[in-house]
Amino acid sequence: MYAQQVESTGSQPKSLNKMNPKERAFQERIDRGERIEPKDWMPEGYRKTLVRQMGQHAHSEIVGQLPEGNWIGRAPTLERKAILLAKVQDEAGHGLYLYSAAETLGKSRDDMTKELLSGRAKYSSIFNYPTLNWADMGAVGWLVDGAAIMNQVPLQRTSYGPYARAMVRICKEESFHQRQGFDIMMKMSFGSKEQKAMAQDSLNRFWYPSLMMFGPSDSESVHSAQSMAWKIKINFNDELRQKFVNQTAPQAKYLGLKIPDENLKWNKKTEQYDFSEPDWKEFFEVISGNGPCNIERLAARNKAWDDGEWFREGLMANASKQSKAMNAKD
Amino acid sequence: MNDPRFHLALRMGDNSLILAQQNSKWCGHAPTLEEDIALANVSLDLMGHAQMWLGLAANIEAKGRTADELAFLRDTQEFRNALLCERPNIDFATTLVRQYLFDAWHLEQLGLLCAGSDISVVEIAQKAFVEVRYHRQRSSSLVIKLGDGSAESHTRIQNALESLWPYFGSLFENSDNDYILFKAGISELPASLRTRVVEQLSADCGQSTLTLPDSLFYHKGAVQGHHTENLGYILAEMQYLQRTYPSSNW
Amino acid sequence: MSIESPLWEVFIRGQHGTAHRHVGSLHASDAETAMNNARDVYTRRNEGLSIWVVPSNQIIASSPSQKGSMFDPSQGKIYRHPSFYDIPKVVKKI
Ligand SMILES: [Fe+2]
Ligand SMILES: [Fe+2]
Ligand SMILES: [Fe+2]
């Protein structure tokens, strides 16, 4: 998902009777559905995993501004331009809320930013794919935000209070993102021949990368088992991927578009869609830096940070002048 | 088009549209997340104003053109925005000072339009005024702080002021239409705002160790559609889809 | 290397006369900028009529280890809740 590669402690979750009393009390609170708050005692692994996960999630939101930001200048009507700008602006807000949530665990936003800029921290693979035509603004909202929402809705119940509250706010704001995307898809799919071709082309390019957003199958993963015990992960990746396909296939049909998968069909027995797995080799390449746009995305974030340094420093310099002047008065 | 209000609406709409288009390119690239979000808010407000003013222009013209057609299907020489708005996004200092100079003019201009005699103009001006009051407060607060911040921030803001100054005057250029509007009591002559706006700017600069340029010289011609080279590129990008796929539904 | 701007907590009072509620945090160099940023970040959907910003390091939080001594005593005082009292049904408006 937005945090596709969160490594947890690397071992199976301990059973309650192998835990020390503190760990056990902590786990029991989580099992009862209580929220963990910043100053509460927590196992080091819980803290580390959460910081990593919220960091990846936040990075994904702000790197995620770039592929859509690419089209703000070219949006075809005044209204579409305003909608797209408002949407991409929301993503900046989501990044901000999530960085703030991570800061409650003592990691500063600047530190997290530096990890992103140096390439040490990960972000979602999806944002390393290019946006090549206007229908991509439709497909991203429809598929990418659609997939994100699927993951974020359950995270509103995650065990860490600040994270859960950030997700509540984010989910509220997300609700228009997917709809505006589908709205663009409708206009394109039911529009001129050229528009329909753009819509189909866009679905062809974004289908498998969207499936990859849920991450590789993790029903065997020890990382996922621990994260689920801690309720910082709620569902298995395959579970959400299946749900996403079930939901999206009829929508594509409504649009008159063909999902680029010969194996996609309704299975009466399982009452689910059968579908092909994405190319996981490609996924691992993209997530480790070899996607079509990794270089541009990181370069853009680095440039914004470097070019903005004088601005941040200037404001801090002014603030310290102000407080010196105040102290001199007293 | 004989109705002088058409030209007023076009000029107001084009200013907001071109500045919003330029500012919106910062989304995802601003110096802080907070600033990224704030600047997008300003752009969204300006886009809203552009929609209203161009909508009014289209109504007055009554030839079946829409606000979108005015925005996306006119060429550079038909645009009436001031040269300031089309200055490129060289760096964030230029962007901020461009906004700052514009806001000072904009608030004053909207205030006068609110007191005018034409109800359709007054309605739009009143809506915009409330938003622009905040724009003015925000941009002046940042310019004053950065002017008196670090040595580098001071230099950057000062340089931006100087490099934009000859284009700033374009906001105050009188056209033939302006005299007609003035006689009809719909708006003041653009040039008549200059003294008041400059007074406010120098008061800000006084708080901030900045020196406001005092030259009265500025590049003329925007009121007749004589722009800088950059506007062609702005429109090339902005109008690309409407030009490539004419009469499509988006 | 630059120093990071301080963190602020943002509280907003919404439409319906309710009290200010914590909505999140942000970074800003000073109080005026914090207030502007709060307006831009946290009231994009008409959420607020009044904003408070507070430097995060000025908030004194109760510590979880005192949770028992801070909050348990009030659990015993059930007589503070109206449901503690049985009033006969024939008595109205009380
Ligand atoms: Fe988001
Ligand atoms: Fe979104
Ligand atoms: Fe997103």
C-alpha cells in the first residue's frame, strides 16, 4: 500500500505467556481495542515499525503530488484545473498530518524528509509511473486513490491514537478524490474517439501498478503477522487486492473499458473475480529505485528542499530577531 | 465589443487566471508543506475569481462564448492581464514578491470596484475582496519577515522587488476603455491607484529594511495585448488540450 | 545546517458553538505564521470560526504513569452522575 515494505521486528509475534509483564499489559490493551497514546509505554519494535510505516505513508502522499501535479498546468477547463489543484493540495495535507503523527514518537519531520531525499526511505511504487495523458488524471483518482482508500479506511481503527486520528481526517478528505477521478474517466470514456482511446491507454498502463500498490502476498510474512498483532496493519494484502478487483471490474465495464487481463473473469464458485498477478519482478525493481520516474521524483523533492532552504532559514532568522527584541524589552 | 465592462471583466479575469496558472505550478515544489498548501489556496481563490470575471465577460459579450472558451481559446494578443502576472517563476522569492505586489494592487482595486455603480461588477468584487484581504495579509507578512530575516533572504526579496518593479506599473496603465468606465462611474482610472498602493508598499518596506524602488518607469502595452515572451509559453501549456482536441467535452 | 521551525498544536472552534478542539499540528517559525498556516492547512473545508495555536512544547500533559492517581478516584464517585439517583416516575421535570 502506501507503506508497501514495512519491515517489522523480523520475528513471529510472541505469545502472551512468553511476554514480560509490560509487553503483556500492552498487548492486552491492544486486544481490548484500546488506543495507544504518545506517552504510553510501548515495545521498541512497535515504536520503530510505526515510525517507519507512518514515514513511508507520509512520503507517499507528498511524492504522490508529483504525477498529478504534472497536469495542473494543462487541465482542460477552469473547473478541472481547480479540482485537480485542490486534490493535489489535499495530498500535501495528508503528508503533513502523517508527519505530525510520526513526530509524536519523537522523530522530526526534517529527519524523515532527509531519509526520503537521500533515497533511504521508501514510498509507494505507484508514484514512479508517469502520467502521460489527461485520462491519467482520471485513472489515478479512480484506481490509485481507490486502492488507497481501501487500505486507509480500516486504518482508522489502528492501535496508535495519533495515526488513527490522522487517518480519520484523511479518509474524510479522500472521499472526493476517487469520485473526481471516475468523473474524468466517464467524460473520457463517453467522449470522442480520441478521448476514449486515451482512457483505455491509461487503464492499460495503470491497472497492474495499481494491483501492486497492495504489496506482494503477505499471508506468510512474519512482518505482517507482528504488525497485525499490534493492529498497525489490519488486512492481508491479497485480501484487499481481491476486494479492489471485485469492486473495480464492474466499474470498468460500465465505462466500456477493457481491463488488460485475459484471465479476468467472474468465478461463480468463489463469488470473486479471478485475475492475473502483476509482475512482481517489476515491482521489486520499482520499489528499489528502478521505476520509470524514480529519478525525476526524487530529484524534484530534492530541488524543492534545496531551493527552499533560504526561505526556511530566513523565517527562522526573523523569528530569532523578534524574540531577541522581546527579551531586550523585558 | 463596445460595452466597456467587457474589457474590465476581461482584464480582471486575465490577471487572476494568469497569476493562478503560474502559482499553481508550485504545488508539490514549495519550500515547506505549509507553504505548499497556502499557496495552493491563493491559486484556488484566484481561479475562482477568474471563473467569475470571465463568466461575466462572456455574458456581457453575449456571443455564446463561455468563460472556458475565453480562457483556453484566445491568443496572447487578446489577453489583457498586466505584465507582472506573467513574469516567470524564477524562484520562490520572485513568486512571493509577485504575489505581494499584486495583492496590494488587487485589494485596493477590488475595494474601489465594490463602491462602483454596476451591480454585476460589485457582486464579484465583494466576493473576491474578502479572500484578497487575507492574501494581502499573508504575502505582506512573509515579505516583511524575509526582508528582515537572514542576509540571503533579504537579498533575494530585495532583488525580486527590483526585477519585478518595471512590470508592476503595468497594473496601473490606463486604456481608452478605462476613461469610459470612469465616466460611467463603474471604476476608477487604474493610474489613480498607484500613489495609494505605493504608499502601503513603502510602509511595509519600512518595517523590513527593504528599499522600495522609486522609478516611475514601467513597460507599457499590456492593455493593447503587447505582452512579454513568457505569456506565449504560459498559454501554450495551459491551452494545449483544448487546442489539440477542439470541441471535446472534458 | 538550518534549524527546524518549531511545532505548534492547532485547536479549532467549529460552526456549532462547541469548544475548541485539537485538530492537528504544524510547523511555523513564529506565532503569526503559525496562525496563518493553521488557517490554510486546517480550515480548507470551512471547518472553523476560531483558531488557537499553541507551541507544542508549552503543553503540559498528564503522564500515563500517573493515570491511576489522576483518574481512578473519579471512577468511585458514582454519586456525581445523575443516573445514581432513583426518582419516582410520578415526580416530573427533575
Ligand atoms: Fe492522500
Ligand atoms: Fe487522495
Ligand atoms: Fe493519495
